[in-house]
Amino acid sequence: MSNIAIFTCTKDNTTPMLKYSVDIINEYIKNPIAVHVYKNNKEGLSKRYNDFLYSDHTYDYIAFCHDDVYFDDALLEAKLEKYHKDYDIIGVAGGSNCKIQSPALWHLMCGGFGSGNLHGAVAHLHDGRSMTTPFGPVPARVAIIDGVFMSVNVKRVKAAGWRFNENYTFHHYDISSSLDANKKKLKVGVAPIHLIHASPGLRDFNDKTFQKNQTQFLKEYASY
């Protein structure tokens, strides 16, 4: 059995819903999944993620997730074991045939709905109810994945010298890190892992942080 951990960051001192959902899953598995919460975070996610990834631990797989995720999957441990045999980095939603362009959102750069390039599914909360957005069939190898969930095979990514891209504080850290992984010959894939994301995602294309990161991303990856 592999040692698995989940790492997340919060802006305040509260315990995230993610922790409670994993506690429930741990009641039914022999090898509990460890949950590490970095509270009151003031840094970019990439920096915190790298600090934990390269810290002194013995985990085989680490899933880096947003704190407002609720895992609704009793087979989470088994699925990570299974799909990490094929993929070095696993997401729940992603796309192939990526074209770097504005707006720099993963699903749009991969052609959008109906293109056949999107894979995975994510459930979101709307007015207290859950509604799933199906992107496409899984499992599948992809070029980029959404940062709501990024599980890494620790041994393989370290051997490749891969890190989360710290040039981005929040927006675009996921797609830039995915593209970096491809350059290092790591396999990025989407697996059928069920979770509910309490956030609807980007609400405004004119968000200053998004625009700043997008400008930098389009410049850095223009030749990809």
C-alpha cells in the first residue's frame, strides 16, 4: 500500500470542508490518507505546494487541492493507486491539443465544449445543490489540468526536477505547471475521481489578479 497525503491552504484559521470529507473516507480504508492544512496562507499556492512537496516526508502520492473541495469518493485511495501507474500527475478535469491564447483558461485553450479535447468532470455547488459539469471521457492523457485537484507521483516528479511554477500566485499556476511537466516528459492525465467544488471558478475575466497572471502566462508560453 502507498502512503498518500492531501495538502491544501486556507486564507484563515478554519478547518476546511476537505478535511471532514477525507475523515469520512478514512473510516473505510486500511491505510488512512493524511491531510495537511496550511492555515492563514499569505503566499502563492505554488510556493506552498513546492515547500511541502520537497519537505521531509515519506509520501508516495500527494494531492494538492483547493480547500473548498469535498471528496465524494470512497474509492479515492484505490483510484490514486490505480491511475498513478499510468500518469505522473493526475487531475479531475483537463484538456489536450492546447493552443496558447487569450482568454487563457484551460478549457477554452483546448477548444471548448464539443471539441472532443476535454476530459473529466467536476461538480459545483449552486444554491445549496450540486450540479456536475461533464467535460469528456476518462481516463485520458492530457496536456493541461485544472488546479482544483493535482495529484503527483512524488518519486517521478522529483526525479524529473519538476516543480509548481512559482511565477504565478493563483491563476495559471496549474496550466503552466502542467505544460512544464510535459516538457519534462512527465505524463499528465485525468482520472474519474469524484469531488464537489464549492466555488464556481473565475467570476470575472477583468479580475486584476487574473489579468496580471494571464499577461505573464501568454508571454512565457507563447512559443509552446
